[in-house]
Amino acid sequence: MIRQDKCAMKVTTDACLFGAWFAEQVRRLRIEVHSPVSRHVLDIGTGTGLLSLMLAQKNPELEIDAIEIDEETSLQAKTNFAKSPWKDLVQIINADVKNYPFTKKYDVVFSNPPFYEKELKGERQKKNLALHDDGLRLPALLDIIKRNLASDGTYYLLLPYKRNEEVKKLLNSNGLNVQQIIFARPSIHHEYFRMMISGKRISTGPIETTIEEISIMDGNNVYTDAFILLLKDYYLHL
């Protein structure tokens, strides 16, 4: 059970979808490469710690550093980690990722960053920090990812679909390619609202981007088979 009363950003369905997707991607990647060494993971802006816990559940051999700028939120994440079966896999870091002196490169870096830039803000400063990227704008985040990603490491991002074209240009300008994009929609009757992205550092060879889509609900307001397949190990009643 994830406790979130001290966190500005609560657990959302799209975040759960993202966590389940990239946790499975990491599991498959580790099976394919047969690597016992590639295990260092960085979670940028861990919030409740949900994504790190989902990743640890599927990949119990990893070592995860989860960084969070807000002190109260980081304490709640630490509590969530401590009460989980994977408490020994995750280290919480209460710090600003923009100036934290990381001492290693990471095989996996992931983030569900602030969505809203240059948009109206509410009165609650803590939630503004979590929702709006005044503190950590997307170009700065991508630079941090590149600087801390191992040479053959993989990054994973959850972003709003409306920033699709902008994001691809920013990734390229920051030396990161796009290997896979999953466009997500709330239901088969809705437009895309999120995109889940994975990629690596830009190398000399050409990269083919795989593009897929997923809907959370079907036409009868029931979870789709694809959603259930990803989330069945995390949701109690699927």
C-alpha cells in the first residue's frame, strides 16, 4: 500500500501504466543481455516512491537511487520503501537533482517529470513544484539524464502527448535518441494524452523508433486486455 497524504502529487493511473511498462521493459532487457552487472538505477523526482517500487517488484536484483527535492515527500517515500518487501533495494536521496554530486553512472534512468510549463499555477506552492517545471525544466532534465546515464544505459520518460514534437527535438539536441514511444489514451474513444518514451545516448549508427499505442479503457469503460496484462501484478482486483 502506497501512502501519499504528505505528497503533492498523488498516484495516478497513467503513472501506474508507465511504471508497469518500463519495469517490464527493464526485466526483458536484463534477460536479453544476460548482464549481472547492469543494475544501477536512478529515479528522478520519486514522489511517493511508486515507480521505484514497481520496478523493484519486477527486478529485485537492482539498486535504485530515488531522488526527491521536497523533504516531506522524500520522508513519505522513505516510509513507503521501508514498509515494502523491497526496502533494501531503494535508497532515498532528499536533494535537488540539478546540483547533487552523483558518484556513478546509471544503467537505467527514469522520470515522471513536471508536466506544465508556462501555464497557470494554483496557490499551493508544494503542488506547483510537483506539477510545474519551473524548478526543473525539460531541457535541464534531459541534460541531467544524459550526464548520469551509462554509455549503454536506457532512459524512460512519461510526458504529455501535447509536447510530442517538442520533446523529440529536445531529446535529439541533448544527445539522446528515441527507441520506443507508446502513445496512451484514457479509452478507445479519447485522443492520446500521454506518451511513454525509452531511448539511449545517440551513437553513430541509425536508430529505428518503434511506435505503439495503448488504451486504458475499452468502449464499455472496462480495462483493456493490454492494460490488464501490464498491471495485473500490481492491482489487486484485475
